[in-house]
Amino acid sequence: MSTAQELAEWALKLTWSDLPKDVQKIVKEHALDGFGDAIGGRSTAVASAAVATIAQYGESNSATIWGSNQKTSVPGAAFINAILIHALDFDDTHAGGLVHATAPTLPVAIALGESLGASGEDVIAAYAVGLEIICRLGAATPHGFHSRGLHATQVCGTIASAVVAAKLMKLSVSQTVNAMGIAGSFSGGLLEFLNTGSSTKQIHPGIAAQGGITAANLAANGGSGPETVIEGQYGIFSTLSARPADIASVTKDLGKVWQSSQITIKPYPACQLSHVTLDAVKVAWASAKASNVHFSDIAKISAIVHPDSAKIVCHPRSEKNEPKTPYDAKFSLPWSVAALLVDGALVVETFEPDSIKRPEVIALAGKFEFVEKSEVSAAAAAAGSVEISTHDGRTFVGKVASSAGGPSNRLSLESLIEKFLLQCQDRLSASAAADEILHIESTAKIATISSMLATLGK
């Protein structure tokens, strides 16, 4: 039996009640976070580009574009909403797989569910399947796709999204395997945006979501794909990963060990690989401020950074101090550390175009130094260690075992709801929507939630 067939048989049989209660709670929290991130992403340039692009394909009223009264086709809505979730880089991340798990999967479940008249329970079960598959695929080759220059979210998300679609469309096992095989040929996503600050990374989840729906429809209409798309000679691991893959881990303990419980919800709208260092900076800076240290007193900031993280958020060193675009700043650890020290927080507005040009932040970023070292294989699961040294010889140390929002340090429900509310225009309407989402399994028609999301955009 191929890996795709094992995943398909498990996914199609899974019901919401099969998930342990604690996992059900976590899955719903990640859905809430994804919806909020999408509402927050409505004001970005890439969101406008996505909406305008889909509008050129003609009108359709099948599915809602979140944060607006606009509707479009199912593939179009999934494409746009996936981009919205990832637009601010504020969305969840699975450390082992280094994938943004919700962005390519939740929009597929909601758009298809809305068009099919599906219940909230059916939709959240399909989304849970998507979370599990995208995480397991990524975690089988930690940083392997990124080392090849590819975005694991699109590589793995396309296949996971195809299964989400297949489950809601009630495809057979063989059709679902074909959908996964077809989806593998949509896998990709170049990391060249790291050198330019362009918006392609934000678009990758949209490509994955749209590709997954397209693959499922092709399979439903008789199209075929290789059942060995995962482990084959020219499957995604052999072709697209630069590191060996533990293929057996993709299906090991399915339904017993839940990777969805290992996903981090972000407290900062920046690259996940920076978060543990930022958390360590906060610890050190709290001690420094208690000693009346001002950021102008800082002579040096020293950090220990995982080598795989350093490749993305620290190199090339000369270009990280002065980011060219807001998205470039989100992938600069030196600049993000400096902004945190100057402002005391990292929020969406921190990465606005005028903000990234501030000379005091750029100057402080130049004082950041790092050593590449780690005791763990997965970069996003590394510990954080920072020393802040002052001109008068004092040193303040900050250490954390893991980044905030992760499985061992989850955000409180209150913090998560507040993050959601802050990204919406009307707190009263947003509060009602949050309550509905957190009880999504009791929603008779998922269109109810889609309608509520339409009113929340700023």
C-alpha cells in the first residue's frame, strides 16, 4: 500500500468525534487564528492583487472572500483566503515541518463547505485532516524542502489541500489517491523572495489551496496521478527535498499521535524562525530596563541561532540590517530584534514601510551578532539564548527553552481571542464570530460563519 493510499483511507474515514477532546480544542483555536489573520491581511497589497486577479476570471457566488461582502468561485475564494491568512506572516507554523499549516487548508474546507452546504462538523473534520497531513509531510524531512530552495508550505500544502477537498467532495479512496498524485505536480514555491522581499511567499498558500481543489476535481472527473507521489523515485521527497526523508513517519501512529497539537500560534507577525530569539531578547531586555538601560546604551547584542534559521533570517548579513520592503523586514532577525528593543513590542504596524526605514532601528540592528549552533534538528524547535551588552560593561542574559505559542507554551485562549479581535473592525461582531468559530462543530451550515466573516474587515 502506498503512503498516499494509507493517508487517503485514514482521512476519508475520520470523523470529528475520532479526535481527542484536547485536539478538538486545539484545531478550533487554529481555525480562529487563521480567520483572524485573514481579516488582518485584507489591507495588504498582495490581497488587493489576489482579489483583482480572481475578479478577471468572471463572477461567481459560490464562496465568500473573508472580510468582505464579495463572493467568487470555490477555487478563487480558497486562493484569495489562503493568501489573506499568510499575508502578514502572522499565521501558525509547525516547527518540525516548518510549514504554515492553516493557510492552505482552512480556506479549502470553508470554501468547499460553503458551496456544498456542509455542516460545521464536516468542515472542521476535513480541516483537521489537512492539518495532520501537511505537518506530517513536512516533518518527514525537516528543513529539507527549504534546503532545496522551496517553500514547504506549498510543497506539502497542495497535497494536504487535495485531501481536504476530496473528503468534503466524498471522493473514493482511489480518487483521493489520484488527487494527491495530481497535486504533487502543483508542489513548489521558490524561496527567491528572500533575496528581494517580494510577495511570492504570501502567494504560495493560495497556489496550494487552489491547486488542491483543482486536483480533486480532476480526479473526480477521471484524471489520474501517481499513487507513489510521496515515496516514489520522482516523488516529492526524492525530487524536491535536499535531505533524507523518514517516509514511514508520514503514516506512523495516524489517529494516535496528533501533529496538529504541535503547531505554534504566532505572537509576532514575523518569520517563525526569529521568534525564539525575540522571546529571549524580551527576557534580557526586561532585566536591562529594570536597571534603567536605554536602547542607546547597547553596545552589542549576541545570540545563538540554529544554522537553518540563520540561513533565512540572518544571511546575507550585509542586507539584513536595512530591509528593502516590509516583508524583507519580517525575515530579518537583526532588524526585528532592534525594533523590539526600540519599541518594546512587535506588532503589525512595526513592519509598515515608513517604520522599516527608521535610522535608530537600522543602527541598532548593526550591533546584532550571532553564533550558529543548536542541539535539535528542527530549527523552529530550537531554544533561544541572547546577551545584551552595554557600553559601560554590563551584560543582561535572556534564555528560553522554546518560542511562545508553541505546544509547550501555548497562548492562552484569552490572548488568542484578543489577537483575533485586534484584527477586526467591530469588536462586538468579532466577539460573536469568535464564539461561533469556537463552537464550529455545532454550526448547522458553515455558510453561517462565512456570513459573519464577511462583516469583520477593516
